[in-house]
Amino acid sequence: MRILMRIFSAVGVLSLGGCLTMPGGTTTLLVNTDPQGALVAIDGVGECETPCTIRLDGPKKARIAKAGFVTKTYVLSPSGRDVTIPLELAAASDDVDTTALPDLD
């Protein structure tokens, strides 16, 4: 039991570093945007708001959306490096809704 507690403690300390390679080939990656608060969907499944951590078992296509900014598609790979994705302001128009987050569909 003590050995398991030490392993869990070590994993907890390592995860504070931002990314961690997990047994079975998965990596936890910190995804951030500039500015923060964008929605990220991975391969069209689930979503999180940046900054957030994502578990990857291989390269995945991420769709990043934030109200007032151009939606981006970005390929995330389990490289072990944290990622910050710069967002580009959308051109001013009547179609840009700055109060609601856009759908990721």
C-alpha cells in the first residue's frame, strides 16, 4: 500500500510541471491561447476552455474558437511541450457577436 501511495505522490508532483507522459503512450498537454478563454474541441469531441489540459495518445486535430476571433484548426501532437496558440481578431462586421461563444460544429 505504501508503494502505491509513493507512486501516486510522484505522479501528482510530476503533473504539476504541465505535461506528463503516461503509461500506454498518452501525454497530458497544456493548451493555452492568446488571449485565454477560447473553446477547444479535439477531433470534434468534447470541449474545454483555455487554458486546459488534454490527454493525447497521438496527433489530434483541435478546433479553437472564441467570440470576436477567427476560428482556427490546429494539429496537437503528444510532443510533451505546452502549446500557446495566438488568436487573430475577426474583421469588424455585423456578424461578429462579442457576447456569445461560437459553436464549434
